[in-house]
Amino acid sequence: MIVAEKTKKSWYKRWWAIILFVFIGLIIISSLLPDSDNISNQQSNIQYQILESWSIPDGQAMKILISRDYLNEADMTALGNKLKQDTSSDRNVIIQVYTDKQASTLRDKVLAQEATQEETDLYDMHFVGLYFKNANNGNHQFNIFFDGTTGTNQKTISY
């Protein structure tokens, strides 16, 4: 009678070791994913002051003031998400974002081309974002001007 000799598997080839590796792998992958609580906390920490608001058909328009400290990609993206959330019940929205209160008051003067060069420069440097939503044509964007409207460091986020 011939007896077959059973070969012993290495510990890392056993069923319990494979399950352990999969479990550890899932833990590592889940730790690399962004935490949705951190994203919403970042959104809620972004604060802005409404300087002026007025009604537009099916919505609202406003000028808001933010801290210059928010002029980075993460905070401005969080601001856009907060504006999206804050205006979710409006069909149409136009929000102009400024980092200087005086610059926001120059808007009409600059657009009418009645501002001095110094006033125009101040306006251009501190007008840092334009959030708009138009439910009629589907446009929904946040244009960010990190170094002002005449600068080259800009980003557009489409929603």
C-alpha cells in the first residue's frame, strides 16, 4: 500500500492568511479615501459676509466678502460647494466674490468705465470669483480668479 505524503503549505498560502491580507488591504484603501465629514466640515468653516443682495428672475444675486486667506484651491472649492448648498432652492443665482469691501462698491463705476485706473486696479485685484447658476440653460459654474480678474491663475468649476 502506497501512502501519499501530504505537503505542508506555507503560512501565507493558507486560507486564513489570505483573508487576513484582504482585510488589511481594505483597511489601507479606506484610510486613503477622503473623509466626507472632513469635506463638509471644511465647507461649514468657510464664512462669507453678504454685502449686497437683490432679486433676479427666479433667484437672487449678491456680492459677498471673503477673507483673503481663502484664496487657495481647497478653500475656494469649499466656498463653491457652500454657495451651491446655500442657493440650492434658487433656479438662477449670480454671486460676485470679493476680498475687499471697497472694491465691491466700485463694480458699477468700473463697468460704466467711469473709474480711475487706480480704482480699476483695486477692483480687478479683489474681484476673485463669480458663481452663477442658470437653470434655464443648465449653466452652473464657479469661476475663481486667484490673482484677480486680470491675472492668469484662474480655475473654473462646473457643477
